[in-house]
Amino acid sequence: MSTGGRLMARYLRDMGMTHLFTLSGGHIMEIYEGCADIGVPVIDFRHEQSAGFAAEAAARLTRKIGVCAVTAGPGVMNVVTAVANAWRSQTPIIVIGGQAAQPTLGMGALQEMDHVSVLKPITKWSVRVTSPREIPDYLKRAFTAATTGVMGPVFLECPMDILFDKASVDAESMPSEVEPLPVSEIDVRKATELLRSAERPVLLLGSQILFSPHAHHIREVVESLNVPTFTNGMARGALGSEHPLFFLHARKAALSQADVVILAGVPLDFRLNYGGSISDTAQLIRIDRDSAELSRNRPGNISAHGDPGDFLAKLAKNFIPPSHSWRTWKETLQREEQERYARIQAEADASTRPVNPLRLGLEINKLLSPKSIVIGDGGDIVGSAAYTVRPRGLGGWMDAGPLGTLGAGAPYAIAAKLLYPDSDVWVVFGDGAFGLNGMEYDTAVRFNLPFVGVIGNDAAWTQIKRAQLPFYGRAIATELRLSRYDQMVEALGGWGAFVEDTSELPNALQAALASQKPALVNVHIGETDFRKGSISM
């Protein structure tokens, strides 16, 4: 006979949990014991938000589920931002929240509050477990909710008595695979005919590709279609860094001129000007796991509910590209790519002290390998890095996604290094973003998880400052100090360097990677007009 907490640990492992991410809490410590019994590492962070971010990263990296457990009251409240981020990024995680023992509820127990109601609007399912015997059924339902249809987080509130009480539950098999969501063959045939008549087609791969059953061979699928392709969100890196069908800089021109646009798990949100970035005359093929998304902002000429990877795989099987392979159209886009990149290169070389943000991204890109994982945690600097850092494969880029959350960088990196110890892990930080969870360098040092953080330090919340200056002629609440965050990391036991001149940058980046410690290269960057007008609100 076991306890509820130990049973929960075993069942979560069977469902795909590789690590339990947490911040120490008395309400949930019986789950820790269960993890120790079965060999699942417990990784404790300095903030519950970080534990939630790490669970989200683990889900993306394993394409299964991520799990975190947090104590009651402020513990659950601190993880809310990470849960909201998983909600917007459509990432399947299970969050276990502690609660006072049920006999004491309503009596003023320590850290007692109604967590379930708080989490309900930003989860697929939010519920209290009331008996140890409910644990297997509730975990099965949690996994199904998190991984079916539009993926997302689930919250299970677990009072102390159900975790510490003895439980005699028969061994059960637990689900571990994400269920496919096949698309209609009729929609695929319609899309085949539309694409066959296209003169200027464009394919956009979005985040839902990452969790598709077809994720591992999406490159071959795109090659069969032979359509110019752009990637965003978690799909970045899907074609590698130099594939002839992969385009990075010409998206604005491509969408304004295209006659057929395939949106594979790509929402028409602020990133595409709510659909306004696409030509009014273009025919839209929209595929999404969220049926509501298919009619949001601009309806598709073909709207297919289901897994975007499944749709593209079926489309590729039925489609034979035209003999001309849209050669003229690709050459037009390639010229736009080359012109845009030449402008980036020229600006990157224009100044040496302080370092140009574009040059910073280009220098990082030179050091990436096929195993590299790059994480973006910031505003303006990550916007620049998106044009200069090219992930080498699907899953090789992570950022917080459309919620615009800051502070995910170090937790993501810790999860990435745990799951892929042979990979080099990089984080591009804004100096503002670093302030949220920079103390997680302590966690990385304690668990000996080396990664390289690079701060683009311009002593400001630049993305907001860009909006303030033209609107008001002054900046308020957006000024920071040119702080020595590298010295903070050294004090925590990591490796640090401060760079002010471009000539120092390559050696500093290489030394950080070679240090085999949690490292931080704190780079003083200058102002640039590259992202002038790039304001998202």
C-alpha cells in the first residue's frame, strides 16, 4: 500500500514526466518522496514561475507533457503566469497545486484559498482531487484534456490528506502519446486544386507543427510540396538554417504578393496584423487544431479543422508540383532575401562600440551546431535575434510565444540542458527580462547545468521606450542601469564576462561555451533603427 503522493509520482512518470519541476513546499513533499522512489529527478527552482516555465519547455522538447508541482496559496499564485503562457502557446502541461487538508478547509488553514477558480479561465481543466482513489482517473482525464484538440495546461489541486493518506489502487496503464487530430480528405482535395492553380504560393508553418505526429518528417513534406516557406513560433528551425525553400527576410513582400497562402497552425493575430499583412486577393488555406481560430479575423477559402502536419502530409501525398516549380516566384523572393540580408549585414558592421544588436545575433549564429538550442527571452533584442539567429532544426528555438511573457529564458535553458545534456544551449536575454528570473543561475549551478546566456544590455526597456519617444517626446519607467549582471552570475558560481567592443565579442562567446559552467556574456549594445516602428501593443 502506498500514499496518494507516491502513486501520483508513478502515474505521472508513466505518462511521460521526465523531471518534476518545483519550489520546495510542505503541502506537496510526499510527491517528492514518490519521485525519489522511482528515480524521477526533482528540480527545485528559486521561483514557482520558473518551475512552470521549465515544465512548458519540457513538454515542447519531449513533445509529451511537462509537470510541475507547487505549494498552496502563494505557490500556486506564483505559477499563474507560466500557466497562462502555456495556455496561449498551446503547450500541454500538468500543474499540481497543494492545498490544506480537506478537514481544515474553511477554518483558516495555512495558505488556503480557492485555487481552482483562479486557474479555471486559463486551463483546459481545473479541478480538486478529493480522494486518493480518484488519482488514476483524474490523471488520465488531465492528460487527455491537455493533449486533445487545442493543447494546453491542466491544473489539479491536491489537498494534503489525499497526498499523505494511504491508498490501495490497482495498477493501471496510463496514456503517454498525444492523440492525432486527422483532417478531412475533402479539404485536402480542395487545397490540392487551389495549389495546383497557384502562381505565387506561400506556406507558413506555425507552432502546432511541433506537436504534430508528422513533426519528425515535416522537412520532407515541405520538399514534396516545393512551396516557399516561412516559419514562426515553435516551428522555427523546421527546415534547418539554409534550406532553399526556407525564407526569413522576405515575408512582408511574399504575403503582399502571394495568390495562395497556406496557414498551417498560424493564427491571424498581431504578428500578421490580424490578417492585414496578406494580400486582399490571396486565397487562404487555413488549418488549425482550434476550430474557432479558422474564422477569426479573416475566414479561409478553405478552412480545415485538424492537425496541420497531418494536412500537409496528405496534401504532399496527393500533390505534384508544376513543372516550372514556381521558379520565377522563388527568384523574386530570393532577391528580396538577399537585399534585406545585405542591409542587415551593413548595419551590423556599422559600429563597433558599443556592440550593434544585429552583430550580436550574427556572432551567436556562427557558433551554433545542429544540436544547438536557442532561447529568446526579451523584447527588442529578441526581435533582432529573430532575423540573425537561425536555429538548425525543429525544437532548436524556444521563446515564450504570443503572450509576450518575460522571464522564461533561464528556466527553459535548465529544462533543455536536463533533457539534452549533449546540446549547447543559448539564451538571448534582454537586460529587462534577465531581471525577472536571473536568480535561476543559482539553480543551474546547483544542478551543474551549463548554458550560455547573452544579455543585450542597453540599460532600457527598449521595446516600450521606442513607443514612448515618438508619442510623448520622453521616456518614463523605461530607464535601467548598465548593470554588471555578469558579476552576479560569477557570485552565484557561474562564469561571466562584460563586453563593450565588438572585437571582444567572438572570444567572449567562445570562452563562455568552453567554460562548461552556467555562463553569462553581458554585452553593452547600442541603439539601432533596425526595429524602428516595431511596436506591439
